[in-house]
Amino acid sequence: MTIINLSRNYLNGTIPPEWASTKLENLYVNENRLSGPIPEYLGNITSLTSMSLGNNLFSGTVPAELGRLVNLKDLIFSTNNLTGGLPLELNKLTRLTLLRLSSNNFTGKIPSFENWKQLQLLEIQGSGFEGPIHSSISLLSNLTELRISDLNGEGSEFPVLSNMTGMNKLMLRSCNISGKIPDYIANMTALNTLDLSFNKLEGEIPNLGSLGSLKDMYLTSNNLTGPIPNWVRDTNWKVDLSYNNFLESSVPLDCPETLNLYRSFSGGNNSVLGRCLSPCSTDMYALHINCGGSTAAIGNTTYEADQYSGGSAKFVRRFTENWGTSSTGQFWDSDGTSDDYTANNVSVLRMNDSELYTTARLSPLSLTYYARCLANGDYTVTLHFAEIIFRGNQSYRSLGRRVFDVYIQAERKLKDFDIENEAQGVDKAVKKILKAVVSDTTLEIRFQYTGKGTTGVPVGGNYGPLVSAISIESDFKPLHFKPHDNRKKKIIIAVGVSASGFCLILSLIGLQHPNLVKLYGCCIEGRHLLLVYEYMENNCLAHALFDQEESPSYLDWPTRQRICIGIAKGLVYLHEESPLNIVHRDIKATNVLLDSYLNAKISDFGLAKLDEEENTHISTRVAGTIGYMAPEYALWGHLTYRADVYSFGVVALEIVAGKNNVKYHPNEDYVCLLDWAFVLHQKGSLMELMDPRLGSSFNQEEAIRIIKVALLCTNRSPVLRPTMSAVVGMLQGHISVQELNMDPSIYGDDLMLQSPSDTYNEMRPDDASETEALAHSSDAARNNSSSTYDVACDEIEALAHSSDPYKVHLHFP
């Protein structure tokens, strides 16, 4: 007897020691329930050429004795509970052509491959090994299929695979790989599947259009930039470019479903989603989806149908205007039909609300549900699961293990989630109730496979996330305005805005962005001009940062980081995305308001200017606040959007330090916080800037990134300041932070020889009291000119009489 094949049964125990004295050549015991350590005596069967121990319950380390099996060509350890590293003795297996190590709990570095030069298939997914990928992988010139994913530990540049010209399938997923995608991939003429998703790859996509065999390409969740190549837009491949930083101008006009561009543009901009769907007509407070199934009525709740055909790189937006899905990945071990992306139960379900569990949505890698048009606030998300593919009988069909992670708003909520374990059986419902905060009208729920669990039970391709239904409910009541009842309300009106300024502000009614204060409307009665803004429950950023007596509860680090990114996104919209291209001119902490969830909203457009496209800059009378104005604007009235970039940099420093730029003087040699920051940067002591109230409760890498970005923004040369979209990319870690290059040559020889403190001394008033007066001049003027009026205006009565949680904030810049 030379072959024993006992695969796909329900065998317990271990491999009998009597087999050690046989002349077996092929041993297959995969898909069983064998447990305990792998027997050392298997090393005595030196005639073995193929051994598959996968999909069992083996534990412990791989025995060194297996190094005696020098005739082995195929070796499979996948989907067990193996630990430790691979013994060095396995380097003697120089005839290996197939090696599978996936879904285990190995530790240590990924092994060297230098003695396995005959390998044709190498699979190391979710193994527990740490990166980087060993450089000896370049020696495996015979590889036709390479699958490595979910490596822990440090990252590396893209491995050298240029000798693998016969490569058919290439996966290097979630391996912490940085740098550019190498051009030599274009020489892999047999390549039909390329998966480089969830890495840190940068630069542009190389020209792979000549690869006639390529059918599937997954580059999701990287830092890729530049335009989307024409050959990608014109191909009929399945391509996923979601979650990258491409130029929006390169998006195709027809919104193809096989080209997934969800959140694929610089600065996290997702306008492609808005363009491919109808605009939001009203705020939404709830959403219910029967994943993979038809419309279902459960009590008084209707779950919407989700019956689109699946796909490996699909961006679905054919439902109502309020939601859709983004699906990523290919079932590598199946035929790859659209039926693989939905599951249908064939047994009788004995549970409440069984209509929700007869179908489910599947994905081999990543599945995102996005809900749009939601009113901002707190929400409860209920996720419904039931394992309807694996069976509960004593057969190999019960041996499947489905393991995945769940993210809400990009935060991992469930790790290594196993439906069957949670529900304590198959065909049983389990619900997970999670909380979410919506701050930009969109809620994202992502289910992600991380290489763990089985991949071939009961048949190939049965793995990855599975979800039965989704329920999203707001934790607050919808706002309903009371009807007009002819009552009058006394309202405080701040007077002093010019007619032209009022007209500019009115033009902002059409501008809607999560990080701009919303202007609801206006009222003109005689010479009185009124504006109705949304109410900001938490005052302004300056109040939260600087008024320690009135605001004793300091902002924690995640909140500060979110506020900083929020301000930056608001400016991206004003500068680059809005139809008006506005320069704000007065970005400062008092002009950043905070809503009930401490989300940043830019306000006070009284000094704003329209930046006409044909003008490279505007020469204008200087108006703004000392300490926040860019030097070229304060000295010469030279105004571009980069003046706002400078002001943002100052505010970002204030957020990190918790100190007012104008009022903070560490000693008589320094005139402001910014001056001190540049000195600390030169000394390499940036951590001295941190707000002491934070203690050690902050991420040092994130803090240094914000400080360096702030210093880039406050470069005295406007041409060296980044755009706000680049700032957002750097703050979010999608773009590397540029090196600080202080070049004051734009200001001439005099300023060239001056330090930052010299420049500020020239702009600084003669005494501190005058500085204080200038810093608050706009606020003082506003307060001194305020008066009270009785207002009867039909356009604003409904808002004026509205009840909590919304109030009316009437404000003139």
C-alpha cells in the first residue's frame, strides 16, 4: 500500500504509530478532527512524496523529525493550531513543489526559502508569522502561484520577484509592504490574478495593460496616487482601486460596477460616490437591510432587499439613494461565479425572524456596507448573523471555521469573530449590538477576512465574512419644526456686516460640508440682515483649548486629532471642491466651532474672498487676526489659498500644545508658540510642545506627524506650503510627511537673514495690551455693535421656535 486517503471524514484521535513502518508515498488525512501534536514518527516514512495534514486540530510545534522526509514534494499544514516556528531541519526538503502553511498560530519571522527552489505553489496566509518577507524569495523562479497575507511585525519594500516570469496568481496582501509597485510585473505574461491590497504602496500604477491573461486586480487600501491609467478604465477586468489617493479628474464618467472606486481619491474625497448616486434629499435616521435577500417585514420594520449579483471587485449603487456596498476579493479555490457571493440556507430554520437568516451576503476578502444621508449623531448598529453553510452533523461538512473582523467607521469592533462559536451552533441566530458616531452623514460597516479559518469546507471557496442582516437606528429623535403660529421672538442680532459681505455669505447656503457650519437661511427686513446657522453646542475650539476655568474638561488626543483633520477637510472643500473656491482669510481657534460630538465646523465667513480661477492671487486690504495671518498677506496684502494653509498650521500647533499662539511666550526670547515650535524642531525636542494635560495619553507618532505638518504649513514661503488636500493625506497617514524646508528667499535679503522671531517682532505691536486688543478686535467690534430687535420674519420663525436639541444661533461675521 502506497496511498492512504482518509480526507473529508470525521476522524478523531491521531495518526496510528503503525503507519511509521510502511512504505507510503501519499498520505491524505485532511478535513478531519485529528488532534494533539503532529507525531514525530511520521518522519520515519521516508518514502512519502505527498503529505496533507490540513484542516485538522493539530497543535504544538512542527517536529524536527519531518526533516527526514527528503522525497516530499507536497506538504500541507494549513488550518490547524500549530505554534512556534518551522524547524531548520525542514530546509532539507529541497524537492518541495507545494507548501501550504496558512491559518495557524506560528510565531517568529517568516522562514527563509533558499533551499526550496523547486516550489511552484507557496501559501502563507494568516499564519502568525512576522514580516518582512525573506529576501530569499527571489530565488523561487519556478513559482506559478504565490499567496502571502496578513504578516505581523515590521514591513519592507516590495520583494524582488522579477525571476518569476511564469507567475499565474500573485497575492501579497496585508504584508506591510511600502514603496512602488515594480514595473517588472508587466513581464509576468501568464499572470491572471494580482492582489496587492491592504499595504502601504505608493506612487502610480505601472503599465500592466499588455498582460493579456490578467482578469482580476486588487489594489484596495494602499496609498497609490496619480491618475487612474486609461488602460484600467478601458479594460473589462475586475479591478478594485478603493481606498487610495488617485486624482479625481481621472475617474471614468460611466461609474462601471467592475471598477471599484469607493473612497479612492486624494484627501479621502468620495465625490465619485455622490456623483453616481442621487443627492441626499432629506436626512435619514434609520436603515434596515436583508443582506443577500428580498424585502422582509419584521414587525413594524421593513428590511430592504439586497439581491444584486455578486462580484470580486464590485461597487454597487443601484439601490435607493441612501445605501450601497463595496465588495473586494476573489474566492481563490472556487470557480469564481457570482453565486459565490450570496448564501442560501437549505434547512428549516427554527428561530424568530427566520426571513432574515435564509440568505446572507458573502465576501472572500472585504465587504463594506455604506449608509448615506444620515443625520449626524449617535447610532446603534445591530448586525445579524447565522452560519447557514457549515452543517452541524458529524461529517466533514461540520468542520468549517469562518473567522473574520468587523469594523465600524474604520474602527475594529470585533476581532476573529466566529459565527458558529458565538451562536453555539449552526443555523442559530446571533446579534451583535454596536455603537457608532456619524459626523459626516455616512456610516460604514466593513467585514474583513484576515486569512484565518478553513478555505475548502465543505467545498473550495467557502470562507470569508458572512452577514445576514443589518439594522441602523439613531439614538436621538428626528427634528420636527413647529409650524408658524404668528408669534414673535426676541433675537440678538450682531450688526456691522457690509452688503457685499452679506451677499457672499448668502452664496454659502448652497455649500454643504460636514466641517462647515451649516447656514440654514436668511431674513432681510428693511435694513436689518439676519442669518440662521446651525447651533453649536460646545462653543468654539478656543474655548475648549484655552478657557480652563470655564471648560475644565480638556480634549483628549483622539478628539484633537479628529478636530485637526476636520478643519483640514473643511478647507479642502473651500479651496478645491466647492464651486466658489473660497479663501477664508481668518482661520483661527475662535472661528472653529464644535458640535455636540466635538466635530470641527469652520465658521465666520465675514472676511472670506472668492478666489477666481484666472487669478493667481488677490491683492486686497489686509484683514484678519494677528498671529494667524500669513506673512506675505500681512506685509503686502498678497492673498492666495496658501494664506489659509498658514493659518491652519498655527491652529494645528495650538491643538497639540493647548496654548494660544499669540499669548504664549516661554521666555522673553520667543514671541509666540510658532516661534518656539521652530526652535524645538531644530533641537529635535518636539515632544516639549505637547499639552501637559494629555500626560502620556497620546500617540507620539501621530503627534509628531501633526506638528511636522503644521510647521510645513507655516513655512514663510507660500510656494513651499502644501495644499490642504495634501495636508489631509499627510494627517491621515496616506501620504508621507515632506521634509521641512525653510526658504525665506521670497521675502528678500532683509527677511532672509531674520529668524522667525524677528519676523514676528516686526509685525508685533508695541505692547502686550495692544496685541490682546488686536487679537480680539473682531470679537470686540461684534459685541460693541450688538443691539436687540423684535423680529417678525416668516422665513425663520419655524427655526426660531424649534425646541431642543436644536437651537437657533444668529451670527454675523
